[in-house]
Amino acid sequence: MRTTATAAIILIAAATPVLAISRYNPKTISCDRARAAIHEEGAVIFGYNSPRGLPIYGRYVRNSRFCEANEYAGWTAIPTKDDPRCPVLNCQRLDDIDSDPIVPLNNL
């Protein structure tokens, strides 16, 4: 009986979407919609094909709270339906900051 209850709890925990992250193709939505999705959900995955046809996937975030402890939210750009360089944030390593001891506090 105890084994059945433990198995049921594990199955329920595995089925919950708490850790799920939404995935979008940014080339099918506007820049404003892509930025709104990031802002509403905190973090999303965008997947699209590069100009050479290779798949590109990336995790984009609202701010540094959605990054690991050794990362910060830095500006980058993704292609969307209406903007080839839509400004968004992704997690970047603190080691990559150019000799500036102050970590940027960027927000989307």
C-alpha cells in the first residue's frame, strides 16, 4: 500500500506543468508579442531556423531573477515577423562582463 501511494505521488508530481516552459517560433509573431510573452511568463524558449537553415533555440528571460546565480540578463536580438532585430534579454555569464564590477539590472 505504501509503495502504491509513493508511486502515485511521484506520477502526480511528474505530470504537473509547474516546470514547463513555453516554446514559440518568433518568426511567426510580432516583436511586441514576443516581448509580451517573455514579460508575462518570465522565461520562454524561442526556436527558429538560421539564415543557413540550422535550428536555433534559446531561452529568453524577463530579468536576472530567471537566470542562474553566475549569470545576468543581458540584451540580445531575435528575428520576429516584423523586426529582424527584436531586442530581448537572455542569460549571460557574469564572466563575460567587460571588466565592469557592476552587474546590469536589465528588465524587459
